[in-house]
Amino acid sequence: MRDAKSPLWLREFDRVSRFKPVVVFSGNVRDWQVWPSLDSSKPWGSGHSLVGALLGGVLHERGYERVYSWDRVDGFTFGSHMEEAQAQRDLEDASSPDAQPTRILAAPQQDQDSARPLDTIRTLLDDSSPTAVVVDFSSQLTAAADELSDAHRDAWMRLLKAGMDSEDVTLRPLGTAERAGHNLLILVCDKLADLPQWMHQTNPDTASVVVGLPQPGIRRSLIARELEGDRTIGEKDLAELTRLTEGMNVREVEAILREIQRQRDLGADALRPTDVVHLFKYGLTDSPWEEPERRQAISDGVAVIEQTVRGQRPAVRAVVEVLKRSVTGTSGVQHSSNKTKPRGVLFFAGHTGVGKTEMAKAIARTVFGDDAEPLRYDMGEFGSEFAAQRLVGAPPGYVGYSAGGELTERMKENPFRVILLDEIEKAHPSLLNTFLGILEDGRLTDGLGQTVYFQDSIIIFTSNRGAFVYDLATGKPAVAPGTTDKPLYRVPPDTDKPYADVQRAFMEGVEQFFTLELGRPELLSRIGRHNVVVFDVIRDLSEVLDTVLERVRKHVLESNRIQLSWSDDVRMAIAEAVAPNRADGGRGVANMVELALVNPLSMKLFDYLLANGDVPDDKVLRVHIEALQREDEPDPEALGGGWTLQLSPLVLADKPTVPESA
């Protein structure tokens, strides 16, 4: 492993320990650590926790002759280089009442007993022999760092004083000249928030070192060392395993390597190394992205998606291009070589009712199968400052901590998802920080401390930014001249301007949202301007109407075994009813179909089913709508909205093998 650099935590420790007598370690402190010896002839150390690394040679090589560790369970232990009898004598001498500070105020015996180890630490550090003391599990010394009892406050003060008063000594590091230094107190905790703030913030005697996850060079060296001699593992496999283990700790990497070695003994039935990583991450090895039928569906994506998203040819083409890049793994490579990012990121901009949500549903079915549905979140429900906790889970100690997050728990169940974040402009700005990390790294740590992976998902944001001219002072649409409540459109939903003008207007609105309103242009950069898909205004409602009617026909057949058809006059009546409301888009068409056809039809079907019972499994009820009309002055309280329909005689027939079209 000589080709790998020293871990960041060790380099940072070497720097700060020269100047500070107290060093606080936090972060990935319970993981196995790997570190180089200052003696280049020795192999790298590994297989120890951080404390094991410090006791196992790191501190000794840096000139500390006496190295001790203490925690509340095991008490005192000492470095592997120390002679046991002498180490025990030094501890006994430091623990004797004569060697410890005199207490001016009397204290209960229990408090004196609990304070004695801390006084021993202080005595050890007040010695001319180069000494380092590691206090492990410092997070467990108190229940709440911001609500200390007198006894706990006294304990922390004793530790801080022990470090601050540590003796100046001469250090003789391995392989270098001696230098002036000081005895060292090291605190190892899970996170800095577990310690009183005054221990580490604005304290000139204290430095903090965060132990991160292993760097790519260290992971690569670990993998190469463990798989050395395996001729089936080439440089390409080594690079791929290094990439796929991004975000994992050393223990997890070693567990994967053990499974890879076990698979080698299975012969022809062995999993590929990359499949083992997928098994570790997701509990499965099959990826929809690698299925030939899914790739074929994406190849035919324009025709497939246009069956449900009508009148949006430019948007459909742009989406299919992104999906093809996602399959090949080239999405976003122009910005970063990090292949752990989500497979695809899209930002849908357009008026309400133009098909943005339907497009997300079509993508989910195309990529992940006919039964797939996007995970949809209405960002209007995430406007509060703490909204992110709903998605990723509350931190420890807060209500709902054990339940996890709505998004992270669903992603643990199935990582192959389309995630739809509807009307993102309504979310609290802090929520966007959460997704900034996902877009960059393809993973997220939830409130339970578990890593959730997003690298096989597609993330879709939707927005109608660009539809209106926004008043930057109020954050609301500007009011049209000569009116008091009519919004000023940047591009009206019933405009006859060409698509290029619509696209330009919405792109300007999206850029204004990120740069001027949020002040976060880097978010748009992470998404990618080329991934902003602008939806055209609805120019022909007839295509949308046919899609909605077909959806109704299919639903009643599958749910109630009712074979529905209608005359051309019925379709024409609905088309004439929606024509004046082009600005309402596809949602207006669906609302009109519900009002004019679904509601009055439901009343007649209810009467039939009440009298005759459900349609048998081997039968279908043929229902043909001959005519549809609306009263000139409908009763406002009428359930059907004044619409009435005329049916041909209902016919109970044998269920056809292939459903007939309307």
C-alpha cells in the first residue's frame, strides 16, 4: 500500500498536534483504519479502530514514549510498545492520592471515585516524559452536552485543564530530528456536538480532526492487496470496484472483498465483483438498467411516451436523449468523472396541466417496468425550515427519529426509482441543500446514520417558473397592468407564439429563480441547463382529449369489466366544451371529462349494478354512449353538472380475448 497517500485524518493530526495540547477526533472513528509507518520498511498498519491505531504505533512513532487510553468500561490500557510492568507502575504512581491535585472543597465519596481517573490523566500529562493520553468514547461521558450537571461540568473541566496544563517535552519522532513539543490529550467522540461547546469552539488550546471515509487511493490499495493473485481481476475491474465502493467505510469494503473471494470458489455460478457490490448496497444483483427489454423500451421511447404525453414532441425527444445517456452511464460526465451520481436528473418547466407529471409516470414505466410509479412529493408540503427531516429522518433525540425519512425509507426498499419533486419552487430553500448532496454524490446519510444510495435513480424536478413575471421583492407573480389580481404572464398558456419563444421565456424564468430569487446558481449547475426540459403550451386539445378518454375506457374495463364505447357525437360534445378553456391545459380536459362523462355515467352504472350485481369474471358489460348534452341553464346543485347522456341498451357478453377498442 506504499502507493497510497496517508489518510487525511493522520495528515491533519500531524499538523495540529504540533501546536495544540488537546485534539478532538470525531466522525468515522469506529471504522478500521489504515495508516503508514514512519519506517518505510514496515507494512501499513490496518485492522484497528482509531484508538487501536493511536496505541498501535502512530503516537509512539511521533515521539511519545508513554501512550495510554482510558474509557469508562475498560479503564486504562497502554500502547503495544510499552513494557507492561513499567506501564503499570506509572499508572499506580499517577493514581496515588499523593500525586493528584488537592481538593479544596469536600465532595461526596462517589464523586471523588468518578473523578479519580480524570485526575490520573492530569497527573500523567504533568510529567517530563513525552506522554499522550487518549480518552475513548468521550460522547458517553455525559447525556446532554448543553445541559450539564455540576458533576459532569466538573469532569469536563478536569479534562480540559489536564490538556491545557500538559508539560512541555522534547519529542524524538522516528526517522527525524528531535523537536520541542508537549504532552497530548486526545478525545475520541462520535460527533463534536456530543462535547460541551466551550471544549472545542473558540478554545485556543483545542483542535478538531474529522475522520472521514477512506479516500479512493486507500480503497484501491486495499482492494488490490486483498485480491492480489486473482487473474480474473484486471485494472478495469479494480477501477470499477474503487468507484462503486465510494462512500463506504473500510469494514464494508473488506466485507465485500471477502464475499468476492468466496464467490471465486463457486466457479461458473459465481457473481461478478460488481454484482457483489450491488448485493451489498441493495440486497439484489439484477439492475433494470442492464435488462435488454428495458433498453429496447428506451430505444422506442419517443413512440412509447407519446402514447400518454401528447403534443410535447420536443420535450419527449429531450427526455429520451437523457434516458439514453443514463443507460450508457454518460449522463453528466462532462461536469465530473464521479459515476456515483444519479443516473438521470431532469428539470421540467412549463405551465400547469401540460403533461409534466404524466411525463414522469411515463419515464418510470419505460425504464423500470409497466408497474413502476414515481415517488411523488408535493413540495408545497415542504415549505417549513425543518421540512428536510420528513424526507431524510429526524436527527437522534427528536420526535420521529426511529421512523426514518419518507424518501430514504422508500429508497432502501427499492433503489431503482423515479423521484418526482413537484413544484420545487414551493420548497424551503434549505431542502435544496439536501438534494445538492444527492446530485453531487448520489448518496445520503439519513437520520439513522445509514447510507442511502441514489445512483440508480432518476430525479425529476418540476416547476412553472417562467410562466409569470415575478416581483423579486415579494417573491410572487407581478400584477398585470390595469388589474388588481390578474398575474402578469411571461408567456400566456394560450399563446400562439412558436415553441422556441416559449422555451426561451421559461429558461429565463428558471435561471432567474436560481440566481436572483434563491441566490444559488450552483444548484442549476448541478442539475445542468441541458437537463432543463421546457414543455410547450397545449396547442391541440383533441390529442389530450383522446388520451384522457382512453384512460377512462381502460380503467372501467380493468376495474369493473365494463366495455365502454362512445359515438363521434359524444367526443365532439366534450371537445366543444373544452375548446374555450385551452389555458387550463390537460388538467382542464380531465376535469371536463369527469364532469360531462364520468359523473353521469357512474350514476347509471350504479343503478345497474345495484339491480343486477357485479359483472361476472368471465363476462363484460357492453356500454355504448350514443349522445351527450348539457342543459342550457343547469341546476347548480345537480350532481352531474347539468350533463346527461343517452345509452344504448346494456349488453352482458362473453369476455373477449383481446379487449376491443372504443
